[in-house]
Amino acid sequence: MQPADILNVIRARAREEGFDAIGFARAERPDGAAEGLTQFLDAGHEGEMAWMRTTAERRADPSALWPDAKSIIALGVNYGPDGDPLEALKQRERGVVSVYAQNKDYHDVVKGKLKRLAGWIVARYGGDVKVFVDTAPVMEKPLAAAAGLGWQGKHTNLVSREYGSWLFLGSIFTTLDIQPDAPAQDSCGTCSRCLDICPTQAFPAPYQIDARRCISYLTIEHKGHIPREFREAIGNRIYGCDDCLSVCPWNKFAQTSREAAFHPRAELTAPLLKELVELDDAAFREFFRGSPVKRIGRDRFIRNVLIAIGNSREPSLAHAVESRLTDASPLVRGMAVWALSRLMPTNEFTTRVKIHALNETEPDVLSEWNAGV
């Protein structure tokens, strides 16, 4: 077969497996990717994500990860929502879960598709393959841009002309020598909507992100108490944030996902905060079975829910928060104190917290108490 025929056959098969975007690139360092990663790490913008620093060499260069690879097949699955995710931010008594986490864990779904496609390629064309989806030191976004799937926008995420900001990415490394596609061209122009909307000003400059200020990082990756300076800006976001993705003008071409596993579960589209805050560990695991939310654990999740309740300024939620003052987790107890300080008058807050936490000794919880009074 001619090279163009091989590309077309693989593209057709990839679409049969459920991939919406397919492109080909050399297994080489994408232009500017290593320099961007170095700048990110030198500034300490990775926060607690130490794995980004320890895997930097392999992450920056595909040949360092797998020297035998000659080509990379970059693939994307559309997870576009049916509606504007920003609308849910208005329902302060309910929590907002990022669009990508409202159903099945995309790692599992996309990896299954990658394995089936990779197996078919080996059976038909030979060679060796390896598949990656976000859990290995691979720079998926620069590689996807090199393969023509889109470009990295000013919010640092991939933007597609066909699917806007809503693509899950994966890749197949292969020893086959496949003709590459032309890289995508940056089409952000003078637009700065994604930078302007960020509630915590996480973008120090276009095409740069300080993860330590990002709500997605704070609610998912950050393990301890979220700094007070960011809590009010978090609003009712209890897992991740879609603001910079949602406002991208290229979303006018976006389509609702055709993958059933990414259609939102009804109970995760706008869950009531008063019900979520009552979850114990077993109930949390059952509620989020198969969801990426499960990986942050119950305590961090309830921390996020309590911040959202505090931001609701709804006194009727105080009773639900009060039960968390005696929670086994100091992380949860501390956020319960903070939430109550925003739901009750000072005198009532002082009385109620003293009843439950008079002998509290954890420094972080005492700090929340002192700030509240």
C-alpha cells in the first residue's frame, strides 16, 4: 500500500473504535515543548506534582521514553457537553463537577480504545506499539499539536477547530515509519477570554499556567488545606474547573460527545451539597464508583464540598456542616470550621464550634477557628 493509503486505513479504523480526531507525528521532541516544560518547572508552577519534575527528561522527548519508536499516532475523543458548563455555577446550593468527570473515568475508556486500535495495527502492519493516556510521562498536547489535531491555546489546553476545547487525548507509539501530518497552526489571535475569566488568575502570561493557583489543581491535586486566598474564588466547584475551556470561541464548532461513557450521570450534573457533605468513606466510594473523582479520596472531596457550602452563604446548610466538626479527618474538621464561620453570626459560630471542638489541637483547625472569630 502507498503511504497515503495506510494513513487513510488507520484513520478509518480509529474512527470505528470511537476516536474523533486522528493525526500522525514523528517520535521526536515537539518544537518548543522541552523549553516550555523547563520554564514551567523552573518557576515551581508544578506545585505538589513532583512526578512532573522527576520524569521531565522522558516527558520532554519521546525518544527518551522509547528509543525504538519512529512514529506517534495522536488520537482524541470528543467529550463535548450538551450545554454551557458555566450555568451550573449559578446554583450555589449545588456542587459543580468538571465536565470530564461527570461519568466514567476517561483513562479507562480511552485506554481500551487505544489497545484495540494498537492491536489491529500490529496485526495488519506489524511493528511494535505502546499506548499512553495521561498516566505516563508523555506531553500529549504538544504531540497532538505536532500531529495536526489542534494547537495549545493561551489556556495551555489543546484547541481543535472541530471540537473546541473538549478532547481527551491519547497516543500510540509505534516502530512503524509513518508519514507525518502537518502541525496545526495557532489560531487564538488576539483573544484572551480564557485568561480573563480565570477566577484565581492562574495564568501569569498567555500560554503559561501556574498550577498552584488553578482551581483544578487545588481541588484535585492539592492534598492539604486550600489557601484562604483561593477559597471564595472556588465558588461551588467541588472537582475541577471548566471556566477557561468553556469560554473559548472555537467551541462554537464543538459537538456533543457521541461516546455514551462521557454523557453525564444525572446525579453528577448538579448534586446537592447538603447530601454530598454527609458521605462517609464507603458511601463516597460507592457514589463515585468508576469516576475519576474517586481517586482524590473522601476527605479531600468533603473538604471541597465544605468550601462550596461556605461560599453558598446559605444558613440552612449550617446543620449539615456542624456534623463534620467531629469528623475523623482534621482536613474535614478544619474546613467545617471555616464554612460555619461564613454561615453563622460570630456569636453563634463561637458557641457551636466550642461545643464540638473545644479540645481541638491540630494547628490547621485552630488556625481556622482563630480566623473565624
